Amino acid sequence: MARLVDSENAKSFIFEGVVEQQELVQGNPGVPEGTMSMTTSGQHRIVTIRVLRMYRGPSRERYTVRTGFGNGDCGFDFETGKAYLIFADTGGDGSLFTSICTPTKPLEAASPALLRYLQNEPASAEDSLDPEAYNKNYAPRWYGSVCGKVVGPDGSPLWKARVDVWQVRDDPFPPYWVSASDLSQSDGSYCIEMIRPGTYILTAEKENFTAGNRAMGYYPSVYRHSEAVHIEVTAGSAQKLPSFQLHEESLYNIRIRAVTPEGTPPPAGGMFVAIRATEQDGLSYRIGSYLEKNGARTFGFIPAGKYIVTCAFAPELNSEKFSKNIAKWLPSVEQNVLVTGNTEVVLKLIPKN
């Protein structure tokens, strides 16, 4: 078993391992000093990994690694059952932490040059290639691509539509997704490259803010997430799909108000509201913002569907007065909402006792 360092006092760890399970917990993961991360979502992952090969750090059968939730907070998106090359640092409490700012990668997509170095094997001639040439050589072996055409509600080719693939998964974590590098061309054609192996749904949309609607749809020419056909992407595959047609969908305004049990506006400043769809794909909106001084916020261009609306206190820094005002309320409230037209949602603050 090759190891660069085998010390009980190691602060940085490098190893190969298989993810056995993941747990979603509240709170931030305790980022090690000097580690780059934007983990501020209030949730993080605890990942249990069975070690296959240890390169740096003491050998153990399993390690527990913390990382962010994902969805823009620098958390690494592990998938249960898959193997990874993991670079982790020790936090203040002794736990391990990793993020997308480290070289952590799926083992199947790890650089062969790096693996040869870690395993003390002789370098190959291709190890001297510049990064662009190296990736051009290996990326087609690691990833797949999906290409095709999209047409509008009237059947004509749709220009400048956004086309994405969204991973299908059965855990509570944000789905991995990849967009076409360009919007659809004048003939409706698109191509999505660098898709890691997995199961996906394909979506497309083009918004018309002037008319207050959008063209949207799931492959193959269906309009509900539940009806979308799954697309299997394998390493090295290049799929050419038939054209699929989009549907015209109205967009609406949602006004959210937060009130005390007496119906008055909440303490001014520092309250954040968000609306998120229960489905996880590019056609399901998620948006948030701070409340205005009157305790309300309006979001526009929201499609019909099932949403969860949340209001949470986010006190302004060094605002002692605001902190005292919110001490008697629970930190957040939420409500399930069905949007079928312009909608107003009233969220009532809940006293702590």
C-alpha cells in the first residue's frame, strides 16, 4: 500500500475510498483554518468513507469527512457507492474536511499522472503534456455528451433556449447538473459535453418576460418532471437524441408577507425569505431575498407548481437592538404553497414560548 506520509500527527490526508453513507446535519462543518470555503447554508454533510488505499495519514478502515451541503457553498458532491480520490484537512475539532476547492475527484476521473505520482510509479511521457492537451486526451474517457435539437410550441426551431441535464438521485442533496456551453443555435441544435456518468433528465426553457410566459419542457416533449424519460450517460458516450418540443407556460407573481400573530409587520431589517420548488431541476424555481421595510417581498416570473416558502431571521452584524427584538421568536417559519396564479403568502412569526 503506497503512502507518502504515515503519521498519526498528519494534518492533511490523501486516500482512495468508497462512500458508504452520507448524513445531512444542521450547522456549519467547522472549516479548517486557511481552507477556502463559502459554507454558509446552515447545513452540511457527514460522509462515511471506506478506505481503499492510504497515501497520506494513518491507515484506518474508515474515515468520516465533513463537507458543505452543496448548491453553491463549496461542498463536494459525493455520491453514495462511488469511489473517490480524497484530499482532506483536519479541522479544529479533529474531524476531516474537504470541498470543491481541493483536488478531491471521483476516482474514475482522477489524473493518471497524479495517481502514478502518489503510487510511486514511473512517470509516463504524457505526464509532461500541458493541462489543456492532457484534458483533451483524457476528458472523453471520463465524461459523456448529449446533443440534439429543441423546437418551440409552434414546432419551429427554438433559438437561444437554455438546455441542461439534471442528475436523478434519491437523496436530499442538490442534483448535479450541466448546461450546454451555448444557448441553442438558430436551427434549435444544442450539445452538452463533460457530463459525468449517471442518470439524468433533460430540460430546456426560454423566457419571454414581455409576455409573462416561457417555453419549457422535459425530454421527450413532456411538461411534467414525473413524465421525463431518464437518459443514461456513460464514460466516453456521445448520444444524439431526437428533437423535442417545448410547451408555453404562464409565469406569475408571488408576494410574501411576514407578520406577528397580531398581524403587524415584523422587526425591520434582517429577515430573509425564500421560495423553492419541491422538484429539483432547472425548470423548478428557487429564489430568495430580504424583506422590505413593510415586511413584504414580491417575486416575479414564477411558474405554477408546489413550493415551500420560508422566512428566517438573518440579523444584521453588530445590530444589538435587532437581536433583542427577535429574541422572542422562533428563528424561522415555513409554509407549503400551491401556485396556480398570482399568489400572496402570509407567514406568521411563532413565539418561542
